Amino acid sequence: MDLDLSRYYERYYDLIHIILGGVICLLAMYTSSSILPRLVRVILYSLGCYGLMSFQEITNAMLLLMFGAAYLPSGFIGGLYTGHRIKENLRIILLFPALIGFAGMIALHSSIGGVNISNLDLQREILVPLIGDIIGTYLGGYTMNWEEESEPLEIIEEDMYMPER
Amino acid sequence: MRRALFRPPLPLVIFIILTLTSCLAGFAIFYNILIAHDRGKYFNLETSHLYVEFPKNWFVFRWEEKNITGNKYGLVIAPLNLRVLMLITIYDENATKTYLTQNNVSDAFSVNMFEIEKLYNLTMKRSSNVRLRFIENGTRIVSGYNVTYSTFIIINGYVDEGGDTHDWTWTFMSSVNDKIIQIAYHGIEMDYDLAYEEFQYILNSTKIKG
């Protein structure tokens, strides 16, 4: 039985780790995209300027914050895992954890959060999360494999930069 | 002595730069909005139909209702820590005609009475032992418009989440010209008094365009 499992594990190694990377990405995305807007509201309220949330321009600010502090890091974490486990064909493979994470997040928001999929805002709820997620995943995946693709680490003479004693 | 120079992977550097840049840009927009709308203890908000100043820790929700029978524009202004709310609604010419015809009203006082009766009937459905007590009727100027107002308490009119009833104080004001302007603010028991000065400030700062 154990032998069978290990045979399947080897056979579907890439697929398993792509899915696991996607799940990590999804969990990070769902958690951060749920917590961050609330955190911003709490901070604004405690600073005594909650009224800022009333302005339409705040949508762009929130979008940038979500991109930088939620979608990009979530994709990055998923990409780190996938890149750690899989070393080949990253250019194609890294796309899948990002897509799994994004699709999972939309599904979770619609089932748990009660968001209607047909009323999703194209820019705020589709394009920005998807792009952030994909960029983050690729950056994470290549961070784990960068040494193999780049030149060997530069070795320097420390004495060159040290003042003579 | 030789040592390796620490050089982080390029993707990690790009990730850090992207993250920091977008977060900083987001905060810069927050700061810019804060500076642009700062009026001391208040923020100013300008829409296509209204200008208001509201306390910094209150929130404002703007809404529009567009129909073939006319358009309505409005704001809801409320704090988070008190059970009070202010509503400002402006009807355009078509919506005004429709409202006056449908509800068989003609002036500001009859508009007030119609809305108060509607509200009273609504509260009676949710709570028993409801009584209506008028405090004050009068007129005042808001943004150059002469508005007629009525202040009243709906005794036991508000039912909270726990099922307890509270007295509900309202001020309802309206002006009927080529367009109807309706302003209402209300609060539960002491909360109304606590927010009263802020309501007056918002009212005095309100400018209705057109």
C-alpha cells in the first residue's frame, strides 16, 4: 500500500505541489483580503478620521494597498512553496497556483461572503487581484530558483573595502 | 580573508520594491485626501448636488435613484459610536412632480406630515404601545431655502436587537419649490442630544447646488 502511494506521489508530484501552492495562495489571499480593509477602518477610526472612507478617491488608495499588502504577498507565498518543490518548467507551472488561488478566492467570497459573482467589479475584484496574484507567484517561484538561473555569487576581497589598520 | 557579498535574488528585490511602492502610493493618496478635505474638526464633501461638512469620525454614504419618473440624490451621514443618522434627499423637477402628485401633497408642511405619518405607521408595525409627541414646528433657512421643520418623539418607537424599546427623536424638514429638499435627522434617546450640535453644524454648512 505504501509503495502504491509513493508511486502515485512521484507520478503526480508536480500536480500535488501546484495544488498545494494554490491552496497556500488562496488561504493567504482570503485571509489578507478579509482582514486588511477592516484593519484600515480600525486604524482610521482610532486616528479619528474614519470619514476618509466616504470619499470616492479612497477606492484607488485601497486598491493599491490591497495590491501591495494582500494580493502580491499572497501570490509570493504560494510561489515560494511551488518554487521550492518544483524546479522545472516554472514559466508555465507558476501560473497554476496563481489561478487556483484566485479562482478559490472568488468561490470563497461568493459562498461565505455572499458576493454575487455576476455583480463583481472588473477592476477591483477581478483584474487587480488576478494580476497581483500572478506577479506575486512568479516572483516567489523565481526567488526560490534564482541562484540556479543567475551567475554564481560574486566573491569579493574583503580587504579591498577595509581601511588599512 | 574572503567572504561572499550578500546579494538577494532579483525577484525578491522586485517583490519588495513593488510591495513598498504600492503601499506607499496608497498611503500617499490617503494623505492627499486628508489634506484636500480637511476643515479643522470636519471634512468637506462635494457632490454634483450638495456640499456638506461633517465630523471627521463620521461616515457619509451617497446614493442616487434614477427613474423615468425622476431622479433623487442623497446623502446619509452618521457616526459609528452613536445611534443617530442624518439623511439629505434632493428630488429633481420630475421626481418632485411625481412625489407631489402621487402623495397628494402641495407644500412643505403637508410633505412633513405625510412623511411623519408614514414613519409612525411603520413603527407601529414593529412595536406596540407607540405614541407620537410633537416637540416643535417651525421654519428656518438652509442653504438659502426656507424649510419647514417638525421635531417629534416616537415614544417606544425604536426596537433594538435585544427587543428593547426606546424613544426615538426625529427632526424632519422639507422645502418644496421646483425641487423638494428633505432633511431628516434622528437618534435614540440621549444619542440625539449628544449629536445635536454636530447635526446643526452639518445643517449650517450644507449648500444645495442648482
